[in-house]
Amino acid sequence: MNSSELTRRGFLKIAAISAAGMGGPGICGGRRQDRGPNFVVIFLDDSGWADFQPFGAPVYRTPNVAQLASEGCRFNNFYVPQAVCSASRCALLTGCYPGRTKVFGAHGPNARGCDPKYATIGHVLKTRGYATAIFGKWHIGDQEDTRPWSRGFDESCGLMYSNDMWEFHPENPEHWGKFPLQFWENGRVTIDRVTKEHQPMLTTWYTEHAVDFINRHKDGPFLLYVPHSMPHVPLFVSDRFKGKSGVGLYGDVMMEIDWSVGQIMKALKDNGVEDDTMVIFTSDNGPWISYGNHSGSTPYREAKGTGFDGGTRSACIVKFPGRIQPGIASSRAWCTLDILPTLAHLAGAELPDNPVDGKDVFDLIAGKPGAQNPSDYYPFSTGATFEGVISGDGKWKLHLPHAYRTLVEAANDGKAGKYRQDKIPLSLFDMVNDPFETTNVIEKYPEVAARLKGYAEKHRQMFYAAAQ
Ligand SMILES: [Ca+2]
């Protein structure tokens, strides 16, 4: 366990505060007893693990994220089950494995996306009277019954898919140019063809909607989901942040996202709901490193679009005053799959009728002494290829034999570089002592390998047997 983990004493202190808060009638510590807390989920696109202080030490400044980390708990071992946009978002919003929903990779315009038979976190929280909103990139369906307003979100604005799926795509403009990149608001198209004049405003517009939503729903409870389009390429920034970092466009974009975080936190505070709101801040996958100076960074192996930790491990902060100890770093592993069941638990909501794969991990993330991760394993995959499992405690990672892309040469200034394909044999990594996945220890730990192979084989049989 990390030395900065919550101590039993610290946990009891928080538990005592919570218990005292629960004692009064009606409202306790700003929270009404008959309802759950508010939730804000800020989900970046392609931001690397080391893009923000205190995870990394970027040369640009991100004071609002640093403050969020000082007021919340920083999770160093937080995972997504697939390091690509649509699959990652679907896992967060449904709590289901990609192998279950079959939402893999990144979907294009008009895609069916996630089958409506899988409830979203919006549906689940609405059963408890939550107002729900998404302002940002949806990317789990672009048909009438798979867009946000059909999928549990009362209010919405943003893009239905990635901001590079347009006429200026660096590699395939002819294909993507056939489909206008549209900006939607509450079920209708308000910008039919997003241009280079509109893209610089995306971060601002999402933020303004988020602040307005908080202002109107301060009596709560609410779910505010802000999946930013940035820092996915093509990078754009508003005039206020152009050149601000002094280190190039990527730094400017990150400073604008940091500003957005500050605006949302200020809105919570101004409306008196800061203490009644759980904030989760993370990224859908690791950096798209072939874009060179338009990409973020990660200390872990490989990056976006692979099953290595450079793709699947995201920097994560959770702030929940009085419930999660502030200012600490935790090495406890968990995953976006767990967000739906954990928030459902906190809201007092039932899980949906469809199977949900994630688990309620609130005790684990709150640092309750003795709390164990209830999942034996988390799967990881790329596209439709199941690649292996990480043990629920985050200590061991088993790669099944699979191919993966690795960088040959990055390009800069919005152009894509080159990858080549490589292969990894059946491999076991000790993620505590070798977090960079360098040394295969499968011969040294045959019992651990057998246990993880058992999980992997079961997972393959359940979710990939028909395809493989
Ligand atoms: Ca992404």
C-alpha cells in the first residue's frame, strides 16, 4: 500500500464527520437526506497520464487541476478497459465490458453505437430524480435512438463523434469530408458544418453550458457529464488562451481545459453545493503519440490504441468533501466500469435490468480499512481483440499473445506520424515492481499466471467465443 494511503485514523475521522452530518433532520452538511449527492464527471479526450500536475510535471501551468487534486484523492492506478474513444465512453456510461456491448474502437458518423438495451448512468440516476446533462463529445451512437436525449440525458450539447472526423482530416479528408461535423443542442443541429472558426470555441461552449446547468440545478440532485473534445486532434484553443502557455498549442489547450475545471469548481462553490458534490476528473485513454507536439505524454508503455498502460491507465482525481480524504495519492486500482455502480450506490439507485460488469467500489476509493476490490480482474482490449486482464488489486497484468501498434516516428503540428505492428507473446508483468511492463515474469510466477489465465479464458468464452 502506498505510504500516502488513508490511515485507519484518517478514515475514522472522515467517518465521524459523515456520521455527524447524517444526524440532523432534513438537511445535513448541505445535503438533503432524501437524495444522493450531485455528480460531476469531467472526461478528457486523449489526455496523457502525465499531462497535469501533480501526475506529471508539464511546463505549462494547470493550477485548477492541481487544486482539485489537493482537495480530492489522486488515483495513480485508474484504468479504462479499452484505450479508444467509443469503447472507453461506452464502458464508463454503461458499466459494461466492451466485449458485452460490442462497442469497440471509435465509431464514425451515423453509427448505431451502443444498443439501447444497455442503460446509461443517466437512466440509472434519473430513477432517483436526478437532472442529467452531457456537454461535450458523445460518441456512443449517432442515430435517433442512440443520441444523448434518447439515452438518459435531459440536456445536451456538443459533437456526436470525434472532432477530426471532418473535411480537414489529416489522413483521409475525402472520406470524412462526406459527412458534415455537426454541433447539436438538445436534440437539434445548431451548427450544420463545424468549421475552423467553431472548433476554438468548443471548450468554452461546453464550460458555459456546464456552469449554467449548475446554476439552474443547484437544488439538485444532478449528474453533469463533461466529455471535452480536447485535447483530441485537431487542437484548437480560444483567443484568450492562444500563446498563453508559451510552449505551443498543446500547452495552450491544456491551460484552457484547466480554466474550464476552475469555472466548474467555482460554479459549485458559488451555488453552495461544493460539499454536496462528487467530482471525478479523468481521460478516456492515453495520448495519441503519433501527433508529436500535438500529443500529451505518459510515462507508461505505448499509448492510445493499445492495451499497455500508456493507453489504458488514466490520471484520475476524485473530490468528495467529507467522504474521501483530500490531498492523498492512492495506488488502489479501479476502472471506469465501476463508476456507474458506484454512483448508483451513492444515489440509492437500483442497478438496471441489464447485466452490469463494474462494481460498487466506494469503500475502496474512500479508503475504508480492509476494503478490497470486488472485481477479480479487469479486461483490456483493442478494437474487437481481447488482449488480456489486470488483477483487481492492480498487482498483476497478463497479456495474451496479440499484435499492437508501436510508434516509428511522430509528426508535428497536426500531422500524423507512422506506426508499425509488433507482437507480444503470452506475458505476465508485476505492475508493482515493473509498472512499465518491461520484464515478462511468467516463468517466475506460474501460479499467478494460471490464475489470470483462468480469468482471461473465462472472459474470452463469455464475450469473444463467437468471434475467435
Ligand atoms: Ca480518446
